[in-house]
Amino acid sequence: MLLQHHHWLPVFMIAWCIFLVPGCENNPPANPHVKIDANKTSVLRFAVTTSTQDSGLLDMLVPLFEQSHACRVDVIAVGSGAALKKGESGDVDVVLVHAPAAEDAFMKAGHGIRHEPLMHNYFLIAGPVEDLAGIRGKDLVVALKTIAEGSHRFISRGDGSGTHQRECDLWQKAGGRPPWDDYIESGQGQGKTMMMADEMNAYVLCDQATWLKQSDKYRLVPLLTGTDKLHNPYAVMVVDPSKHPSLNVKLAHSFVDFLISVETQILIADYQINGHTLFHPDRLSEESTK
Amino acid sequence: MIRDGIIDALKLLGRLDTSVIDAALRSLWISTLAVTAASLAGVAIGLLLARKPVPGRAVLVVLFRIGMSVPTVLIGLLCYAILSRRGPFGQYELLYTTWAIVIGEFFLALPIVTTWTHGAIMRLDPRVSETAYTLGARPIQRTLTYLNEARLAIVLAVLTAFARCFTELGIAMMVGGNIRGRTRTLTTATALETAQGEFARGMAMSFVLLLLAMGVTLVIAWFSRSGQESAS
């Protein structure tokens, strides 16, 4: 008897599938994105720095653009270095990064056809409350020198991201970085690097957006911020389509137009987490002062 | 890209790139240590579960079997919670050291060795234990007999556990922290190269990983084969 049951099982399963499959086709897609996919509406691939993605700002802006342009935006969050590499190899249409020197090189090498400043905030140096190096309120260059000379624990991203590039830049301004044992390279994103710094009671360079979003989880405190040397500009670039004809350059331009439009810039200015403004728009001053 | 990766891998190996050698040696000794410890514990637990009326034995066997499919990120997360400064073992400052990875991988390997050992001993011909009893073997001799009869399955279990630990990323990244020159392993180095868009170097790293994993497997397989031939 049991054997017979097993014998019939595949037949039931096939019958089940035959009944189910037409049913699936008749179901209207519940998600609007699915419908867009089916109609082969264009897709924009957008590489952004992890700090922007983690801030949640794009979760607010991107759906607005998707709705107004009936398209889909695939957001790929990586470090600035990797984002530019993806642009270079034509894997994305638009990149949003915060690495001015690398951006210049990208444009000069002809990988991009449009470069627009978008917004800015500041980097900050966070560290343990005890601040054994005593950098609180000091000049940035002096502070870095003090950390290095005292061999205090410092965690670097070490991953070629915008924040890491800025850190290298700052060390250069401080007269180069001497090697010391407690200079630690995490090779990970900002969030994880902050967790490590918190666990290891270390000094760390962090962008303001990541800090404001996550600082309530840390025991670290901000020690230095707000100076010109810690200015953190974000820019958006359209990748050159001449080398990669499959790029969606028209949609890419519309997207950049959308990001620097007055409406979007006001949204960026108003975007807050825990009562703190994360980004200051760069394109508002001249246009909105009517 | 794949061809570039292979060429880069050979170049990196050819000039004994220090960062690759460093990561490779670290990967090797971490997983060797973790698997050795897990094998000793796992074989002992497997034997106990198979031969002694441990209370709740059936439940334990099922738990270990489930343990084989616990994702490494979950093991990593649990180890993080335990080793973090705010965790119960925070005072030992083990987080972001290679010891943390060893501990995590121990828990990855333990269920594999335990389950396979238990299964192999359970499947032994009942005549093995009967014969041992009738010949008046002492408990320790009986245990050695069981292990000897099940050795092939146990060697395979250890191999599987080693392969899992050696190629594992989640635990090494979470509790090791991918610190350059300290806790960076071949897998976390690969993840870093890929995140930086250095695909060729990333691929080179994973080829080194693959080569080493294959090498270790072959060596152990060869040992166990020659061991079997000499025994028969």
C-alpha cells in the first residue's frame, strides 16, 4: 500500500504544477517594480559611497526619481575607490563619491563626462572619552602628530575609500605618518571600522553622516571637527558612454539634474536623523535666494 | 578577467608576495588549530553519544546535526556578542585577535566532526563490540578498536571540517576584523580586494586559497590511503 502511495506522488506533483503555473501568469504583479521590469523600462546603475547609502538619504530620494521617470535605480554601495573603478569599467552609469583628488583623476583620464558638486559635511576624529593623547580642541595637524608620537591606537580604513584617501592626505599634511604598532588597518567599511575602534578604544577618522547615524551605539566621543581641513565634499559624475555604449547616458543626465535641482537640494538640506542635519547641499545658495 | 586573475596569482606566488604569504600562513594555522581542537573534542563527544547512555542523547545528536548547517555569520555574531567588551568574556580582550577566529571556527568544525564520528560508530558492525567484549578488551582498548574501525569516516570528517574552516569568511571578518598583518586571512583579504575593485588581485588571492585547500586535501587523502593499505 505504501509503495503505491509513493508511485502516485510524482503524478500529483506534476498535476499540481500544471494547475499552478497558469494561475501565476494571471496574477497581476503586486510590486510596481516588477511591472517596470516586464516592460523593459530602463535601469540606472548608481554606485555610491557606503556613507551615503548608510545615511538613508537615498532611500528617500531614489524612489522619487523612479516614480517621476518610470525607471528603476539600482544602488550599489561601495567605497569611493571601488565606485570609481566601477565607473571606469562601465559597470555603472552614475557615481557619487567623496574623494576630490581621485575625482579629478577620473575626469582627467576621460572616464567621466560630467562632474557636479552635490553636497558636503565634515569629517571628525573620534576617540575614547579619556583622550589619552589629549587632542581635544587641538589643531588637526598637531593632533595627528600627537597620536603618532605617543603611539596611541588609531584605526584606519585602509581600503582606498574616500575617508581613507582623506586620512592619507591628512597624514601628509602632518608631515608623513611614522609607522607604529597600534596603527591598525581594518580594510572594512566605516560602520564596522567604528565598531572596531569602539571595542579597541582607538582614535578614528569618520564622516559626519555615519557618525550621526550610529554614534548612540558607541562609547567613543567626537574630539575634533568642523575645521576646513576636515571638509568633506560629495560629488556626482556621469560615466563617459563613448567607451561603453550600453550605458544609459540620457537617464544618467536626468538623474544628475534631479539631484542638483532646487527641490532635491531642499530635501537634502531638510534630511535629519535624531535632529541632526547630515548633509549640506552645495547648489542651493545661489538658486534659492530669490 | 579570469585569465588576468590566474596570471596575477602565479606572479604573486612566484615572487612570494609577503602579504599573500602572511595571510596564507595565518589562514593555515588558524584553521589547523581550530580543527585539531574540534577533532579531539568532536571525536570524544561522538564516541560518548554513540556508546554511552548519555541523558538526552537523541536531542544532542539532533542538535549537533543542526549545528552543521548554522551559517558562519551567525557563529560570527554569537562569538562577537560573547567576546565583545560588553560581553561575558570581554575582559580577556580576545575580540579582533586570531584567537577569536580560532574559537569561532572551533564551533564551526565541532558539529561536523561530532556528527560524522557518531554516525560512523553507530554504523559499525555490532560484531566489532561483541568480539571486543568476548576477547576481554578493556574499555580503552574497545574505544581504540571502534576508532580504528571508523577511522576513514573520521578522517573524512576532519577533512570536511578543515575545508569549511579554511575557506570560511563570515567568522574571520566579524571577530577577526581583517586587520592588516594581524588578523587578515586569505578570505578576508579576497573580500577586501574585491571591495576595492581590485578583481585580479582578489581572484589571485582566491586561487592561492584554492591551491592550498586542494594541497591539504591531497596530502591528507594520501596519508589516509597509505595508512589504510598498511593496515590491511
